[in-house]
Amino acid sequence: MGYVEGWHNRQTGKWNGKLDMYQLAIVLHKEADYVDVQTVLVSDDLLRRYHKHRYVDVQGRMNDYWEQYLAGDLTTSQLLHQASYLTAP
């Protein structure tokens, strides 16, 4: 959902919300060509999604906790407790 909303916001910013049906068709056709290029780049491992540093850190720490849980070093309660600290506002 976030990707689609981000795409929508970028597109709306480009046209200021003022496109007739024919202009919209041209814009969407150009976007479809761009998506084909992105698909090739992703499949060739030449393009990756950008992640904010904070979320990379949180995901890495959560993976560490999960591995500890799978190894039996953390109980379910301990895992949930650690996760709650990572995701707290």
C-alpha cells in the first residue's frame, strides 16, 4: 500500500491534479514503460528499495531476537517484550 500511495503522491505533484483523460493516458503509458525498466533492474539485482536507516536497524535487531528465540535462548514472552520496545512510538 505504501508504494502505491507514494507513487500516487509523486504523480499528483507532477501534474498538480490537472489532467484531462488524454493527458492522463499519455502519462500512464510513460509510467508503464518506466515500470518495465524497473522490473528488469530489480530482477538483475541492480535496483533495490531504499530503507531508512532507523528501520534497517529495527529489522536487524528483530531478526537477532527471532534467531535467539528459535535457538531457545528467548521465551515467547521475552521475544514479545523485546519486540514491543523496538516498535514502541
